Amino acid sequence: MHWIESLGEWLDRRLQLSGVIRETAQHRVPRSSASWWYVFGSAALTVFFLQVVTGILLAIIYVPSAAQAWNSLQTLNHDIALGWFLRAMHGWGSNFMVGLVLIHMVQVFLFGAHKYPREFTWVVGVFLLLMTLGMAFSGQVLRFDQDAYWGLGIGASIMSRVPFIGGWLVNLLLGGPIIAGDTLSRFFTLHVFLIPGILIGLVGLHLLMVLKLGINEWPMPGRLVRRETYLKEYEELTRKDGVPFVPDAIWKDLIFAGCILLAVAFCAAVLGPFGPTGQPDPTIIQTVPKPDFFFLWLYALLSLLPPQLETPFLLIAPLIGIAVLLLLPFLSGEGEKNWRRRPIAVLTVLLLAVTLGTLTKLASYTPWSPQMDAWSGSPVPQQYLQDRSPLERQGALVFQDKQCRSCHALGGEGGERGPALDAVATRLTQDQLIRQVLQGRGNMPAYGKNLRPAEVTALVAFLTTLHPAGQAPARDGSRPDALESSEARASSTQP
């Protein structure tokens, strides 16, 4: 033991850490705060460390490539000893971390710990919750299976609806206009470097504020928070009825964190890892992708909302929700802390819990919105085949074989996931149609790798005929010959 002590003294003379560690361990907290109700934050921190360790080990095998991601997960599941267990620990750790952060936020709110002088502690906690959800979503994308592919398409569609900068955000998110190899590289960087780095910084800031401002005392009825007197009252409380964090309080945190780790390991061993499901294939449109557990409520809500309300909800509701959370401690920074004397706070939590729980339950059988009940084997309506060239008829056959009507209506029959195509030639020029088919956009996946050039040419030739009689198709105004050719095509369709 002598050489260990000597090494410790040698390091301390150079790093000067012993005083900081001693002050941190012995900082006094109210005796009432050394309670089982105050263990959720430390448990969430423990699970975050678990995520960092398991994530580093997974990154050794995982290949962030569209061609290799799915195969690397299969290697972990079947070829690496306990690779499946490592993936399961990481996946279930994500679920537990989201749950613990949410419970901790609710506990802080009900106990009034967001009030003066801990307003910024709450604000940092809100950003920690957002980063945790970002970690969960980006981790699901890295599985890059069928659910992840279509889920990412939905996420890109949501981003594209942002006014003015929607297209720029999609390109930033996907690394281009389509889901491709650059997309996984972006999300790998987000999941492994950017978001964890932000989380580490926020966790450090959060812990620093907890040390400087103290742990919230037990909310006694009638003990009001007043800015003029609270700090003096809290200092007096910790002096008279305070205990050092180590060992009086930390043992409860350690026991609870240990139980959480055992619960994660149990779920991993019994329930196994999440996916991957089938390989990502944009041509398989008969799919119902569902997000992981903590986003199911949003899936159900979007499925149940009328289509005309989806965009306003997606653009406005998140901003309002985040703004309310950030402004809460500044609008309600004084007064009563005890939940028994704050019925509105209790009812708000209960209402949110019941709403989210109900939506999560509904997500187990709620259909994917918009409804897709078309039968792609229905023939192309006859009126769209009359007086068509052989190339255009071949395009109609490609349209039929590639199940385009599962997403798009034609002649009043077909799917509703995409827009009806009866007049698509009036909205998109030939070049734009080619780009749409090859690269995709919004909800539509890219089919450039799934169609031969001859099939693309024939399909676009057929699509350019889909415009009302007497109405000229869309043209590129920058081409001087476009007007003459479009007028000629329009006149040829006159009866």
C-alpha cells in the first residue's frame, strides 16, 4: 500500500485534485435529500457511462456504410462472442436512459427543484433531455434496417416542411438529396461524436451547478421560496440538518444505479437486441415502419391527425413545448414547492402521462399515415394508354410492375401516401420527373439503383403524358424550344 500512497501523493502534487475531490465528496446536503426519491439523476448518469462504454466497443465492429452497416450488425449478432448481448445492452440502455431522464425531470418539477436559484439547472436538464432523445433517434437510424430506412425518410420529410430552410436541412441531415452512404456517415458522426460530446459538456455543467447551488431540500408544505431569503435559509438548513454526500447519501445512489444496471442486463439477456429487421429496400413499399418505444406516441399521433393538420402540428407544437419547458422556471420561480399544494402541476403531469401512455398503446395497431390500401396489381386505366407510343406504353408497364400505384393514385384509384399523378406532367418537367424518380424527395425514396436506365426513360415518357386534355405540360422556361414543343404536344391531344 505504501507505493500506492506514494504514487497518489506524486500525482496530487502535480494535478492538485485531492482538494477538489474531497470538497465534492463531503459537500453537505439536507438530510431529507438523502432519500430514495433523489436517485434518478445519478442512475441516468450511470446508464450514460454504460452507453459510452458499450458504444465504443460496438464502434470497433460497426461499419457506417450503406453497403456494410446491416451486415456488420449481423456479424455482431451471430459471429462475435456475446456480440448480441453487447448490442442488447446498448439498445436497452438507451431505453432506460430516456426513461430515467424523463422520471428525473418529472420528479424535479413536482418537487419544485426548478425554482430559484436553480432555474439554469432546469434549463440544462431540458437540453439534456433533448440530446438524449437525439441519441436515441440517431441510434435507431444506425441499425439501417427497413424500419430505420423508412423512419429516416419520414424524419427527412418532417425536416423538409420547415419554411425557407427545409431543403437545406434535408441536405444537412442526409448528406445530399437522397438516403445514401453519406447519410450513415452523418448519423454516425452525430451519434458517436457530436451528441455525446454535447452531453458530456452539459452533464459537467449540470453537476457543477448542483454542487454550487446544492441539492433541493424536501418540499415541506408551507415552506415558500422567496428570492430575498431562500439562499440564507438553505445555508442554515444544511448547517443545522445537513449530512455529507459521501457516505450518507451516496449509498442509496449506488444501490439504485446497481439495480438499474442489473435490470438492463436482464432485459438484454432475456429480450435480446433490437433488430436489425430486413435489409433496407426502397422498392418494398408494403411496410409499416415503427420507431422505438419512446417515439411511438408521436407515430400514433401523426397517424390519427387529419392530413391537413400534420404540418402545422409538426412545425408549431415542438417549438411551443420546448419554449414552455425553458420558460417554466422563470415564470414559476417562487412560491410553494410541495406537490400537494400545487394541484395544477400534479394534474399536468397526470394528463401528460395518460396522453402519452394512451398514444403509445394505440401505436401498436394504428396504421401508418397516410393510409395505404391500394392494390398495385390494378391495371393502368385504359384512357391513359390510348394513342400512346410504344415507349410510353412500356413506361406504363414499368409503372405497373414497380407498384407505383401503391403510393400514387391514377384515375381515382391507388394509394394516398404520395400525390395523385393524373396531372403530374403539369407540375414537373421531364428533367424534374427524371430527378424525382432517380433521387427521390420528401416521402418518396430514390429508385435510381432499382431501375435500369431504359426503364427510367420509359417510365418518365409515360409520366409526361399525364396531363389534362388541352392543358400544356410543364416546361423549362430557360429552354427557348420548350414553348413550341409543349404547344405542339398540347394541340396533338385536342379532340
